[in-house]
Amino acid sequence: MLIGLKGWKKLTNYKTVSDLNNKLIKIKKGINKSPNEFSFLRSDNNKEIFSYLKKYKKKFKNIDNFLLIGTGGSSLGAKAIISLYNQKKINFIENLDPSTLKNFFKNNKKNNLALLIISKSGETLEVLCLFDILMNSFKNNFDLKNNTLIISDKKKSTLRNIANKYSIDVLDHDETIGGRFSCFSLTGLLPMYLAGINSIKLKELVDKSFKKDLLNKNNVNNIFITAVSQIIKKKKITGHIFLVYSDSLMNVGNWYKQLWNESLGKNGLGLYLISALGAVDQHSQLQMWLDGPKNLIFTIVIPKKRTYDFKVKNNKNILPAYLNNKRMGDLLNIMAESTAAELRKAGAYVRIIYIEDDKEESVIKLMTSFILEVSLIGKLIGINPFDQPAVEKVKLRVKKNLKQNARNKFITT
């Protein structure tokens, strides 16, 4: 993974950045003393996780399709990795949209299906409602006990009560890992394994990648972490555009969006992260980025190689000559680099990340790097990157309105 940060050193005061960098090094050194905060680094329970992967792969060996019911951190990380393979074995329903559920019923057979129900709290409204609808839709045509698996906290919850009532297997969600950081715990590794991905090899790569990033004192991304920490404190820049030049990375953008916004939007601080797709969004948002308010930074992700590629041959000479023998991947990368150059020319600060390709190993390294960077930025700006207190306010409001049967109203109080 190659990171380009041209011009970033000019962005901030050297002494401040130097002080922040020293603080960053101390935080990294002290991570082992805060295992519950940085619990996504755990590897001591790998053996236990791997045994569960093998157990349920064997149990569900005759299952053709899985339906994962979960939202936010319960689904986004696994979806980001699984979507790289363009497979149809794992289906995700993450929202209470009736049309999505109807389409699933229409296109999938119920008799060879297994359910993965994931909710850290065991009280996620969307998950509980979808699970209830599924149970009532299947009625006696589905083996709920043997074809359902739940992942949730150990504590008592509605989801645990359902599991007990129907004798459904429940695996414990690691209580020390927040949902958005759980993609490389059992929560994400199990769906990946059931989708046919070697999650054991993947987890070993994750552990190696985290260790390498933590031990590398001269990691170029330290410049980004310290600079962004100062940017957030100054409050002049308000947005962070995450622009990927690969359709297969769109779900990485959705995952990163939650990781960044939910971790760093605290106490009036933070940068709004907006995920975008190149080159599509060059035709919808680039005008604003180049000629609108100068209040954005950019991260652009470019795969050096593509799993599949096609060449523009122009055999009939109907296209401009400069397109002759250009591969689609090369065209996308030239468009990405051209966009980055114009953004920099317009005064924006752009981080370019070149990943080796659009395959699993490159994406894992990218995601582990993001998990660490977000955690460390949070620590540098003095907030807790591992909680989400404001989100809980909306959950309480929803419950209150449901109890009062407040429907289709604009709530003003």
C-alpha cells in the first residue's frame, strides 16, 4: 500500500504536528495497557473463534443461501469483504424496507436457507422486527432451531429470550468490541467463512497488518493522523470525501463512513465523511468539490491492478486515437490521478492511497489501517472514539414515539 500526501506538511504548524506525533507514539506504546479500548487488536481468542468457524461451516454444509439480518457494525464490515467476491451465498437485509424483504422472498427458496441474526445489544429494533416477520412468514416450512444462528452480547435481551424459547444457538459477541470495530472478530469472520472466504487466513493477515502498523514509527499515515487531528481542532475544514475508483470498494466506503463518523463526531468536533465512487461522482459532485467552499479534504483510493480488465481496441477507428489499447483499469486510474491533481490545484488537501489490487489482502490492509487511524485520531483530539452516545438518543426517541403511537408526525419537541 502506497500513500501519497503531497503538500500535507504545509497544512499545519510544525511544532504542533511534532508535539502531536510524539503524543501519537506514546499512545501507540500504551495500547497494550488499554486492551479493552483497543480490543479489536485481540488475537488471544483466535483458537476459539476458528473452532466456531469450522463447527458452523460443517453444520451448515448443505445450506445454499444465508440471510444475514443485521445493521451498522453487525453487517457493514462483513459485507465490505464478501462483496469483493461478487457471490450470492450471503444475502443482507439491513433496513426495514418492505420491498427489499419482498424481493428476497421472491428470489430465494426458503427450504434451503439459514438465518444469521446479529445484534450486539440484542435489542436492535430493525433486527427484532425483521426476525419476527421472517419467523411468521416461514411458519412450519422452516427449521428455526437448526437453521438459525444468533450472535449477541451475553447479557439478557429480547434476542436472547427468543433464542431460549426456540432453542436457537447463540454465539457471544465480544462485549469489549464496539459494532463498527467488530468486522474482524467472530461477528464478521463467521459470515465471511460461510460465504466461502478463508477467514482463518484472513484473521492471521489482520493480526499481522495491525502489528506492522503499530511497530512502524515512520508510518507515512502518521502525517495524516496528526494533520487531521489539528484540522479537526481548528474547525475550518468540515468534510472528508472518501473517493474509491472501483465498484467493488463501494461497500468499504459504506463501512468506513460509519467507522469515521460514529467514532469522531463528538463534542462539537469532527469532519463529515462522505463516501463517493469514481469516476461516476466526477459527473455529479466534482463541480462542488472544485469550485464550491474550500472546506474539504480528500482520500482517493486507487487499485494498481484489477482482478478483471478489458482493453479498448478501437479496431474500427471510431474513437479518438488516445484511447487506443487503453485498459479500463488504466482509464479509471488516469481519471483518478487527474481528479487528484485538479483538486490539489484548487487548494484541497488530497491523500492518495494506492492499493496493490482490488483483492482481499489489499483491502484487509486498507481496512486495518483505517481502524487504527480513526482510533488514534480520536485519542489525539481528546474524545472517546469507541462510544456513540448521541446515537442512543435517537433510539430512545424512537421507543418513546412508538409507545405513544406517534406516526407520520414531525416531532418538534
